[in-house]
Amino acid sequence: MAGSPQKREKRDRAIAILNNPNFMREICEYVSTGGSLSEFAVANQIPYGRLHRFLFDNEERKAAVLAARHARAQWHVERMEKLANSVEDAQID
């Protein structure tokens, strides 16, 4: 195999994470509750390009990620509304 032992280890780690049967559920949950793909990639030591290709080269995975991003937008709206309500209730200056 080409590459240094460190590169092989990173590649093998990324492949193991991406092939986990629970991966799509986990990443969609992560994204839909405010996380980003780049944050997920850093936290899990997966090269962002590899993660992005894996998610967007397949229409089913792509649709799931786009739905999670839509849910994240709604999550942010709800957080902003909660903050606005806290300001209105004089809980925050």
C-alpha cells in the first residue's frame, strides 16, 4: 500500500467511520442539531473532501444531508426565537 503508516491509519479510520451502519443517522442528527460537516470532519479526523465526496456522490445520502441542513436552519431559527423571547422577558439585557 502506498503512503506513510500515518496516512494509511487516517484513511482506514475514515473508511471505518464512513462504512459504519449508523453513520448516516449519526451525521444527520449532528448536522440537524447545529453541527456542520467541517466540524464533524475535524472532530472525527476525516478529511473534509473524503467526507463530502462520500455524502454527495450518492443521491440518497445527498438528500439526507440536505434535509439535515434544512432541519439545522429550523433549529437555528428556534434558538434565535428563544433568545428573542428571553430579551423580551427581560431575562437577558
